[in-house]
Amino acid sequence: MLRLWACLLLVCFAQAVPFYSDFMQHLTRPLPLHRTLFGPIPYAPLEPLRAQPSQRVASVWAAPPPASLTVQQPRPQAQLNAPLLPLYSSSYGSDGITDTEFVPLEQQQQHQQRQQGRQDVVATPVSPQSDQKPFNVDTITSDVNSPNPAVFFQQSFPFFGNEFFNSFGGFGFGNAQEPWWKGPNVCTEKEENEGATTETDGDESVDTFGQERDGAGSVVRSPLFGQFHFSVNSCAEKPNKHVCTKIVNQNGKKKTLTLTRQCCHGYGRPRNADFTTPCEKIEIKDIEATAADMGAKQFIESAKSAGELADMLASNSGKKVTVFVPNDAAFQEYRGQHQLENNVEDSKAEASSIYKLHSVLGDVQLEDVPNEKLLQSELPGQKIRINSYQLPPALSPEPYRYAANCVPIEKHDKLSEQALVHTLNGVLKPLTKTVMDIIRDRADMSIMRAVLEKTNISAMLEADKPVTIFVPTDAAFEKLEPHLRRTLKEGRGCASNILKNHMLDLTFCSLATLPGAKTTAYNLLGEPLLFNRTQRAANSTEEQESAVYINSVAKILDADIMGTNGVLHIIDTILPTESALPMTSLMSQKNLTIFKQLLEASGFDDQFDDLDNVTIFAPTDKALQNSEWARLVAEQPESLKGNKDLLKFLNYHVIKPMIKTCDLSESTLPTVEGTNVRLNLYSTHALFSDVMNRATVNCARLVHFDDESCGSVLHQLDRPLTPPQNNLLKSLEANPNYSKFLELVRKANLTHLLTNDSDSFTLLVPKNDVFDELSESSESKATAQSQAELVAQVKTHIVNDVVCCAGIIPTNWPFVRSIESISGHHLRITRDRRPKIENAGVTKCDVVATNGILHEINDVIVPRPTQQHRRPQLSPNYQPHDDFDGFF
């Protein structure tokens, strides 16, 4: 095995020597001092590896203007046996430094023949020009699909050569089959676009080789290191076309070179053919026979009988023409409807306009037409919009479906003697109105028209950019709840968001949907719309088969109504979106019925719907069901009309600005009512105590959150919020069960702490019966307590933080949590049946005050004594008895 690898390295080294000079000159531009070191060395050329079309890497080069298309002739046997040039060649400038260019595969034979002194050159589609200085690669287009590793390495590192990769034939490397675009009957066209880059102003500038030059163009000084040139070509292959693009740069001047190889006129390849299938001669018939073969002869016959066929085909101009021909069934249906509507035969003017509308100057191959392309028809002022929609391979052998003004194109790119023919599954009609004009003219879209105009979105439907809108009928608006319908009609609140939920910034034809496939498009809100076309059932009608549903909610009643700037589809239901619902409608969806009933009974529901950039903390129905407000709204709703106390209660649940849970932080925020609410964050992870995953507002826990509604957000709470009226001291004074603890606070002279509104505290208050039990068991000790001990005892019951019961979770060793009182003691907190702080259980949680909260506890807190761990001192004469004693 070692001998085999040694031989392999020798082969690589032997191939590296001939290409060393040329390869290094491709990567660097050496300094004058190094010219002798990197001098040219004679080399033996290698056969370049052929690229497969699915591995699109090929050579593109600078060349003169494109020559006329000619048929590529097969190579003579003598040329096939002659050695070819390598992928790189060198030309020497006046300074003795070489520039490197790509040598196309087609030119390698000719170059070899010129070297042998031959005078006759075999005709090829590209005419070489030896005196043209090559360009240096600056930028390559990014359209590279699955590059062939062999070709990639051979272009970048030519010293490996073909034999290197052929030695690994068992690994998938080896001689590739010749692609069709290198075979016979292929014409080549070159296109070159020039564009100068902006140079830096001043006396000195830096050129593309990294050398600094003065204004006159002479070299000032050379860089310390040479420039590295890495070259990859971009090629794309279509059924009958192979296009390579390269951007080159020479002293700041950029050129885009495009090389197109395609089957010559009269030759073609079958669709979905293998990449090696060559261009073969095809039978070209006149347009009448071609249309008949495609099932669309009646349109051509009608145009001929009307004397319009010659004008439609632009016979006198000698220019190429593309004709969109309706199939026979579609044309018969159109003529029947047209005659029924007018009760007369088509007039000559009308017939002329219809025929010219289906004709376009130029050779329009659909695979070359970008999406949303507007083609100018032969009818003045009328354009044809081409749209393409990609199909999954599992559903169709064709990669795309095409539409002209949303009329499906059935067969395309069929060449006839007079024109290129595409067949349509319908008849194109002249377009004179914008999408908004169509809505204005429809009697069943009056509500939609009014909403569009009030929100000024109608301007988007009158602009030139393509647009698609799904328009609900007036009957669809009647399905909405009264409040939302009234809001939409008035153009208030989220009306604009609801409209944008029905709009796309592209032309979306119903052709894009397929039975058995789900198609997704994103509306102007950035939200997905899911389209699903129904499958054919055994007893289904044609209408049922073609039904398209959006988000499984709305059905398209009338599709593909085309305007000059897009298309509209009529739907039977308004598409809902939570981000566009009024707040009261969102509350209905989230089952916050009692809170919404309070808004409606008070008459403040419109006021809440008009709020913007706010956060609403709404109590759940379970939290409100036993409240006085819930009783009144159920028994006496008329008494709540305009109730100021109720308005104050409702506004206390609204804060500004809009805050999602990811932006919450421990702080106090002002409410619309005027007073503040306190936000606190806690962690329920035993191990990751720094990960905050629970939030409270005035110790009410957020149980559901982040429901967006028209620029606002809705969070749900497990209890209603009530504005606190007292500070902690007044809360003690207001409850007679806390009188003994209040007496201790006063004796300790700590009342100023409980009246301080600039700070927040958690006060742990034992009830009077706790002190009664203590006085009966240890009365003598209580009377002998010193002032310092009394102060310390009271401070042990005060924590300089807000610790709500929702933030106390069960913990076990070693994940023990504690809070620090202002006396300096650490009090362990946990939860069993109830929250527990050190030795006391919490019997009443979260009495909210203006400067903190109060918890009622069932015992006086006795902090654990601090244990002092000291290392034992050993006597000087101590001798350890074993190895372990030495560690202690």
C-alpha cells in the first residue's frame, strides 16, 4: 500500500512540473525580482475533462463581438487525434509578465493548428482573435449548480490533470460523456456588454493588479504580495440552450461576456431528453398545420378568413413573431358568448383587435421569459403579462406552468415556418382598467370599495406594480360580528391590516394551484396564505373540481379577473388574522368573555379598540367569575353604562407601550388609569435559577401571553388587578389582626421603612394569635428582650425585594433558594402545601401596597444560626497515623 501511494505522489509531481509556471502566473502577478524564478517551462498539454450539463462548470473567455450563428461541424478525425491545449494559456505583455486567460474548448484545436502553420481553419461558431489582450477575472456570477469536482479542480489546479482523476475511476471520476451542446447542429452566440467602474479621484490610484499608479498611468511601486485569482464560470442549461456568463475586469473596466449555445434553426431536442441527446433535425410546418397539430386551428382559420393573418404574422416586416393561439374549445366558447352578448357577428374592428392582441414581435421562448414580464402585443396599448409557477417534480414532468394574462398556456415553444406558437386554454381580452377600477365597477363589492378608499389602500391597487387581491363580496362582510363589521366599514382600527391580509405583491393566478398540492404565498403582512385545490371526486362536477380554498376558510368564487396591474379573485369569506383583529374580537377568540362584557356594558369597547401601542392585562373568566363586577354585568348590565369606577378598573389593566414577554423586565409601569403596576420576573427552574420564565403583575401571574392585535398585545392574568390604596404601614393599621406586630414595629422605631414609597419591600406579618401562643409559652423571655434584639427580630420579617407567592417553588437540597432580610439573615423559601419561608407557612399571599406586598404567616420567623466552620488546629508534636490523616 505504501508503494502504491508513493507511485501516486510521483505521478502528481510529474504532472505538476509542466504546469508550474503557467499555474503560478495565473494565481500571482510576480514582482520584477521574481521573474526569472517564475520563468516559463515547456510543458506537455493534457486532455481537458469534459463537463456534464448537471455539473455546470465551463470555460468562458473574452472575445470580439458575436458572429452570426452557424452550424458547428463535426471534428475531423485528424483533429480529434491531435493534442489539445490546456485549460489555461499565457500571453506576454511588454513588461514580460504574463496574463492568463481561459481557452475555450472549441478554440483549442484551431490554436494547435495555427501553431503547426496550417492556413485553413475549420469553421466554428466562434471566431478567435489572437491579438486581443485577455481580461483578468474579477467577479463571477453565482449561478453555479453542483459543480463537477473533477472540472473544478482541473480549472483551479491544472497540474492534477485528467489522469489524476481517471486513476480514481472506482470513486466516480473518469471520462464524462459529451453533452449535447458540444455536439453537431449547435449554434453559438456571444454577447459582450461593457461598463466602466468608478475610479478613485486623486493623483494616485490602485489598479486591478494591486500596483499603485500615478495619474499618468506609470507604476509607482508594486505590492509586497501578488494577487490571487480564483476563477469559476457560471453556466446554466435549459432544454435547448446552454448559457455561460462571466464578468471580467481589465484596469477598472468591466465587461460581461455571455456565451449561448443552442440548437440551430430547424434543429431541436425532445423535452426532458438526456443531456447527451444531440440536436436533431425537426419537421417545420406552416402555421396552419402547426396550429392544427396543437389543437388550435380554428383561431388561425378565423384570422385567415378575416384577412388578419398576414398582419398578425407581420409578413411584410420580415421580423420574427410569436403567436398565442387559443385552442379550439376555448375559441368556440368565446365566440358563442360574444355573439350571445352582442346578438351580431363580430365586427371587423373587434376581430382585428382580438387577432393582433395574440401576436407579439420577436422570438418569445417561455423558458427565457422572466416572471411578470410584460410583452407588447401587436394591438397598440395592450400588453401580455407572462407568469411562471414552479411545479414539484412529483406532480408534473414539466418544471413550470405558464400563464398569459392568467390564461393557462397549454403547449409552448412550437416552431412553425412563420412564427413561434404557444397555445392557450382561453382567449386574451383587452385590458383597460386597473384592479381598483374593476372593484369600483362591481356592484357586489361596494363595502370593499369603501374600506379600500377610507384606508387609502386603493392607491396601491392603482399603481403600476403587480398586485393580487382576494376581494370578499358584500355578503361576506355580513358574516362578521357586528362590532368588527362596523369597525371595518368605518376604516378604523385594524381595517388596513385586514385588507393587507388579502393582498399579495405579485400576480397570483389560479393556475399556480394543483389538486393534491398545497401552494403557499405570503401576503403584505408577511403571513402565509395556504391554497388548496380540491381533488376530483367520483361524483364531482367540473366546478367542484376546480374549487380553490384559502387557509381552509375562504372559497374562490370567481378567479383570474385580470387588470392592467394585476389580478383579483372573488372570495366568499373574509380571511381572519389575529394580528388584524380589534382587541374586543381577539378577547372573544381567547374566551375572555366577562372582561369583554364589561367593556360592552360600560360602552367603552370602541375606546379600547382604538387604542394603539398598548399592553392589556386581561383577567381570565375564572379569575373574574366571583367578583362584584361579574355579578353586576350578569344581573344589572344597564347600571354599568358609563360607570366611572368601572372605567378606572378597566384602564388599570392597560399600560403603554406595547410590551411582549420577551421584553419584560422588573420595573414599575404607568397605566392608562394613572397609577403604576409592578412587574416581577421569577425562575421556576431548580437548577437554572437565572432563567426567568414566570412573570407577575402586582403578583398576579401571567397564564397566557403575547396575543397580538393591531399594534397591541394581550396578556391573560389569573386574578384581576386592583389599584393599591395604602402603603405597608397603613395596611398593617387597617387590619386589626396585625396589631401586635404593628406594636413591635413601633417599638423598634421602624415605621419609616414601611412608609418609604421610594423602595419596595416584602413584609412577613404573623397574626395576633401567633404572638398569643408565644406569650403563653415563653412570656418571661419576651419581656426580657432587649431593644437590639427587638429591632433584629422585626427586620428579620422585612425583605428589601418583592417576593410574590408565584415566585416561590418547591426546592430540595442541594437546590435550595433563599431570600435575604434587611437584618442580614438568609431565609430559605420553598413550597409544600403552601408557600413556606424558613419555619413559617404563608396563610395569605400578596396583599399589594403602594410600596410593596404583605404576606400573612403562621409563625414568628426564627432564622437558623450561622455555623462557623473552622479548621482544627493540630499540635506541633502530632504525627499522622496513616496517609489520609495528612489531608486534614
